[in-house]
Amino acid sequence: MRTAAFFVFLLFCAYALVARWYFVCEMRGHCNPVSPQAPEEDIRPKTLEVREGDTVLLSGYDHFAFDSASVAPRLNADNTAFLDTLAALMKQDSNRRLTITGLYRPGEKTFAPAAFLKISALPAPTGSAAC
């Protein structure tokens, strides 16, 4: 009887070892060390420009890049030079106004605003709410 119990205990230990390995290594992926990935090359089009009417004041600068979860741009040296030059142009003539116009990505061409953005389409509230 003791031999059978010892054999069952050995089988349980082997099962627990395999189950632990499967869960930790295969399901969680903690066994294989992740090699550090090389940073992605930051490729930006050099078509950023500033116009005054039909006259191009600044051109040939890198576009601004944004991370997917951030509203702050990732600036490079070219972006800093663009902003410095633009600030100097704005200081020269205090009556100038800057209008920023962005471009749509190809996937955004058919984008329609969501219903919750159409506030004017909502019915006017009736009555008054008592607190």
C-alpha cells in the first residue's frame, strides 16, 4: 500500500511540474527572455509648410509625430527649428493669425461623427428639473 501511495505521489509531482511549466512558460510567456527590440526609425514626410494666402513662407520641414496615447508631439531637431522660425515670423507681425489645418489619413476619409457629437439634433429639454 505504501508503494502505491508513493507512486501516486510521484505521479502528482510530475503532473504539477509539467502543469506549472505549461502555465508559466507557455501561457504567461515568462521563460523566454525577450530580446530588446531596436528602436523604430522615425520616418516623417518633409512636407510641412506655412502659407500666407498663396505665398509659401516656410516649407520642407518634418511633420509632427504623436504617440498613439498622447497629445504631446514627439519633437525632433527639425520640428524645433520650424517652431522657432514660426515664432520669429509671428513676432515680426503681431496682426498675423495662425490657422492650423490637418490632413486626414486614408482610413479617415469616410469617417462620420458619432451621434453623441450631434448636439443640435437632440430635442430641447422640456420642463425644469428640481434638485
